[in-house]
Amino acid sequence: MATQDNDIVDAWRTLVAKSGAAPPRLGLRAKAIYKSWCPDSTHDVVHLEEGRPVLKKILKQSLAGELRRDGYPGKIVNTDEFSALWELVHGEFDPVAEEDLKKFARHRLNGVRKDMWQKVDESTMSRLVTSYMKFHGVEVFVDQYKRKWNDWIEEQKNTIDQMEEFAKQNPSNAPKDHSVWNEIKEGRATLTKARKEKASMPKFVAEAKRHLSQDIFEALRGKPKISETPSWATRLDGEFIEKSQAVYELILSSDIDDPDRVAQMAISDFSEAEKNQKIWADKMMESYDRLAKARNFS
């Protein structure tokens, strides 16, 4: 069993103990846990009293990268142990509910009926919820990024406006051939380019919406494609990093702001973006591998 899977099983065992059930013995692989600790269709009184079928389902979802909160008792999902398991499976993405996915579908697709969802198998639904959760994470990140750059643009615009007003009030010290006028002109040109770059950022969210909507459409018509590795997510992350890099290079190439301050902003943003990209790439590849293993176990 891969290290990631071992970590998930260990975290799950801790959750089992927290729930009051007797955890399986150490070193037991997932396939053995499914067969001996809680066999399918078990009628064992102890198994049922301890809630082992529910706990086994949580393990299967976790190893398949499909862990959800929907349908589980609050005494399980509201524990620190469940949160630790969640982070191993999904990273730092905030959990979303099945209803959030369905609400997204109602706004993005026409003619969605409740009975359509009844035909979507549990595995596909879990992967759709997971994909929506990751899409929403990107949506929030881009929105925060836009807000930050909007604040920066307004801040620099005020600085340039004040510089221009000061120069106009002192014409003898700032004649037409003074360098201050060129600095003002270049500063405003930089702000114009920065605004254009900021305005193009929503395309990343729009692209993700398009792909996710397509996945939902295929699932609702009975031809799910969500089991395929969503390479579009990884690609969009890479493009977003390139876009943010272009903005910083634009600013650093001008004298509009203090280079040290801009560099610190860039380091902070790139760290967050790379972390986000790693979660997308690594977690989705890992969940795809775990899904294949889980299918072999069942």
C-alpha cells in the first residue's frame, strides 16, 4: 500500500476509535478491513451497534479520493479526527455539500430535474462534489487575487494623482521637461496594463465552470466522464501562475512601486498559487489512483 494510503488508513483508524468502535488491528490492509472487520451486508450485532458499515464507507471514499460529509452523523464529521482525515484526502479545500453542486448545476444547465440525480451512481456523485469543491477553491482564490490587485491599483493611482497635483502646484520646480512628468506618464501606462491583466483573470473561473458543467451534463445524461483525470484543472492552474507572474514582471519593470514590497507580494502570491497548483495536481492524481484501487477492492 502506498504511503499516502497508509496515512489515510491510520487517520481513519483514529476516527474509528473516536467514534467508539473497535478499530481493526494494526497493519491490516484495506481489502482485509473490508472483508474481516466489516464484511458486506453484515448482520453482526456488534458491527451494527458500532456503526462499522458507515465507517467502512468513509474509508472507501477516503481511499478513492471521494470523501464527503453528506449523510454521516454529526458526531463523526464534527470531530478533529474527521478534519484530519479530510485534509489528507482533499488538502485544505473547504468541504461543500451535495446540495451546493446541485445548486451550481441548476444555474449552469437548463432543464435539470431532480429525477436525473437519482440515476447518478454514488461514486460519480462523489467525484462531482469533489470537483465542484476544487473549482470553488479556485473561484475564491481568483476573487481574492482580483480584490488585492484592485486595491493595489487604486493605491498607486492615488499616489500618481497626488504626485501630478503637487507638480502642477509647483510649475517653477516642475517645468514641462522635468522627469516627474515622464514618471507620471509611465506610471499611468503601467496601471492601464495592470487593469487589463486583472480584467482577464475571471477567464480562469469561466474555463473551470465550462469544464465542470460539461462533466455534470455527461453524468446527468448517463455518460459520466468524471472518472478521467481532470487535466483541465492542472492546466488552468499553470496558466493562472503565468498570468500572475506577468503582472508582477510588468510592475517590477516600472518605477511605480517599491521593488522590495512588490517582491514580497510576489513571493506570497506565488507560494499560495504553487500550493494551490500542487493540491490540484497531486490530489487529483492520487485520488484517481486510489479510485482504481478501491474498485479492485470492492
